[in-house]
Amino acid sequence: MTMPRSLQWRISLWLGLCVTLLWVAAAVLTAQRMRHEMDEVFDSALEETAQRILPLAVLEIVGREEGDTTQRIATLRRHDEYFTYVVRNARGEVLLRSHSAEDSVFPPSSKLGFADTPTHRLYVDAALQGTVTIAVAEPLAHRHATARQALIGLALPLALVIPLSLLGVWAVVRLSTAPVRSLRDDIAVRGTGDLSPVPSSGLPAEIGPVAEAVNHLLDRLRRALEAERSFTANAAHELRTPVAAALAQTQRLIAEAQDAALRERALQIETALRRLSRLAEKLMQLARAEGGRLRSEEPTDIGQTVTLVVDELGRSPEASGRIALSLPDAAVWSDINPDALAIAVRNLVENGLKHGAPGGTVAVALSADGELMVSNDGPPFPPDLLERLLRPFERGRTAADGTGLGLAIARAIASGVGGTLVLTSPVPGEAGGFQARFCLPALPPPADA
């Protein structure tokens, strides 16, 4: 049997099983004890019947005239006779019998006291120095029927008590584990960027240390991430000024250089400095994407942000006429920060322009449920490469210029607002191509929209 993963169900299962076994064990012991007591009561009734009838039978027999036949006691009204008896003399002749007594029930010779036959329980007693004996019989079926009725009377309440006990166990366990479920729900509803302490007050003594340990871990993780993001952002920010100054000096050197070899070297330096400048900008975007604060207080129409970014990129010479934008008829509302959305859209579209087929079209489509799809032409990617492309500085097998951070930035932004970034290759319904699906949780429009 597979144990349930829920602690609540495990405790309820084991407690319910123990309670059921205890009830069953108590019922079995009670039934055995009750059966023993009933046998004693029935045996006492047999003995009492024999001792009351025997003196009366002796008087009847002594006062009978010699030669009288066996007398059968008549009954006043018809009834079930559970106790039957016969009275015999020393020669075994039957002198007196009850109206339902059958000779086959009573063995010819029986020892005094209790005895059992396959069908009856007997009690034999004697009077007049053993010359007159009485045997009283009770059907064993009567005892069994009485015991069965008593057991049914005992089992019926148990059939109600056991389910109520199990229900009570489950209710008590559920009530007792309510703080644990509250802690679980509080952790589960947190976003990936929420590292604030979890509430630890009111928790049981066994769970309180767990919550405190989680809070210590969250605090260390928060400080480590803040230090990493701060270093990345500060380093990228501090690089911008000297890189810009070096780029300006390099461009002046290119303009003033008379020697062709010197000019070629200066052009190579300019290319490297431009790449370093783009890397610093991407690092700052990644630091912001991983640093939180990606939601706005009021929902906005993300279609407008997508349109602005696509129009800006479309004015560049390398993207002119290559971007095809498709928007739904109605506005799509989301609480993602417009600046963060613009960064994600820019990176996804630039990724399609740089790494797609040369001169190919990049299709940008926004659905009514908040899903942004950016698709480009090109050969299909293997599944293992698609997983690696979401890692920072992973550029795949392309020879195009890039930092390998665009998809990582878009994924960090999507994760920070509760969305997802899914890469697919080939494009659904096509033989090749690459598609990035940036999924955001759509919201209903504001009241004043």
C-alpha cells in the first residue's frame, strides 16, 4: 500500500486504524466475555429447573398407583419449550416427561451434572438415593441464536461509533495541522522574488523551528542576491563612463589616423568597446529583472508598450521592414511594469532579428489572454539546446554578434511577474524556425477603462 504524501492524511490514517483496531479488539473481548456469562446463566437456569421440578416429580411418582404408564405433562397453552425434561427410575424407565420431550435427546445413561450432545446441553440430577433421576435439556441452537442476537446488538452501535470516531480523528488532526497548512499556503503563494520572512507566530513547537530556519535561509539568500545584483548593477554602471570615454577617444583616433594599419586596429578597438558597452547595458537590465519591482500599482494596456518598442526597433536600418506586428482588437491589461515589459520585448525581438534567417521576417503577435509570441525563420533547434538558451551567456550555435543575455533577461522578467517564457523549435505548424512565448497573467480592465 502506498502511503499518502500528506502528513495530515498519514496521521489520520494511522490514528483511525489504531482506533478501529481498538474498537474491534474491545468488541471481540466483550463478545467472548458475554458468551461466557450467557453460558453460565443458561447453565444456572438448567440446574435451577432440574432442582425445582425433581421434588415435584418425586411426589407425583410416589403417589401414583403401581402399574401406571409414563405420564406426559400437559401444557396449558401452546408455546416454545426451550427446556425439556424426562424423569427416569433406577432401571432407566421413563416415569415423567415434558410435553415436547423426545427420547432421542436424552441418552439412556447419563452422569450427574452437565453434559453436551451434538444438539443439546444437558443437566442431570438425582433423588431418593439415585433411584429417581431427572435430565433437563436445552437446544444449543437456542443458545447460539441468543448469542447471535446479542452480538448483533453489540455490533450495530459499533457500526455507527467507528465511522464517527474516524471522522472525529480526521477533524481533530485537520484542526491541529491548520497552522502547518497556513505556513505552507503562505510560502506557496509567494512569487519568486518575495524573500520576506514567513510568519512564525502561533505555530506548534515542532513546526516553529522549521519556520525560523526558513526565515534565516531567506534572509541569507536575500542578502546574497542583493549583493550579487548590487555588484552587477554597480559594475555595469561604472563601466559605462570609462567605456564611453574610451569609445570617444577611439573614434577620434580613427578620424585622425593616417596609417591604414593603425586605423584598422582602432576600428577593432571600437568594435570591442561597443560590444563591452552593450554587455554593460544587458547586465544592468539583468540586474533589474532579477531585483524585483517588476509590477505596477495599476494595470496597463501592454499592447501599447509592445507597439512602441516594435516601432522603435523598426526604424533601425537592420530591422526595416522585417518586423510583422499582430495585436488583438481589444486592449490586453496586465500589472507588469511597462519599462520591464519594454526590456523583455526588446530583447526577444532583437534575438529574432540577430539570430533568425538573414533578411527573414520576425513575427510579433500578442493574444487576448496576455501571450506574446515572437517567431523567426531558421533551422530547428534540438531540445537540449533550447533548455540551455535560457541560461545567461548561452549563445547556442549562432555566429551572430550578441551577449547571450537577452533570453535570460526575458525569462527573469516573466518569472518575476508570475509568467513564463517558453521556447519552441520548430515553430508549431512549420518545418523550422524558432518561437519564444512570453506568457503574462492577464487582468480584467480597470473600472475607468
